[in-house]
Amino acid sequence: MAREQDASLAEIIDKIRILLTGENSSASEPESVVDDLLSARIQRLTVLAQQVFGDEAKAQFWLTEPQPHFRGKSILQLASRGDVARQIEEAMRRIDEERIFRDPRGLEP
């Protein structure tokens, strides 16, 4: 399972790298630095999504599925830009801290 997850993350990182370098073809940072930044960003978003949804499968689905209200882009595609990723992370932290998606009776969804 861990290998499948690592392969899946590697594929996502590669897709985001392509999106990122396509939008900014004059990137001045070496590719390995960009990959490291994207990998760290994806890991943070994955951890936050798992905290918010309380379920790994739901978190992965939310992160990777194209969203119609975001012009068919997934959350991870949107997060390829650092400023957008920071906004997503902040929103997810607030959702988690304020327990917005949790049952008010203390029961997990």
C-alpha cells in the first residue's frame, strides 16, 4: 500500500511539475528544488486533508479529483502555485481547528 501511495504521489508531483513549468517556462530554480518544494507542499496538503476529512481515501479523492467549480482542476493542480497553496492550507487549518465538518455531538462523520 505504501509503494502504491508513493507511486501515486510521484505521479501527482510530476503532473504538477509539468503544470508549474508550463505556466512559468522561465523558472530560475533547478528542477530538483522545484520537485522538493512541490513534494513538501503535497505532503502538507495531504496531512491537512486527512485531518479535516478523517479518512485517507476521502482526502485523496478531494485532493486529486477535478472540481467543476475550479474549471475542472483538482486541488493539487491549483496548489501548484505557492500563493494558492498557502491559501488552501490556511483554509484547511481553519476548518480543522474550528471543527467545521465534525458532528456537533462529538461523533466523527
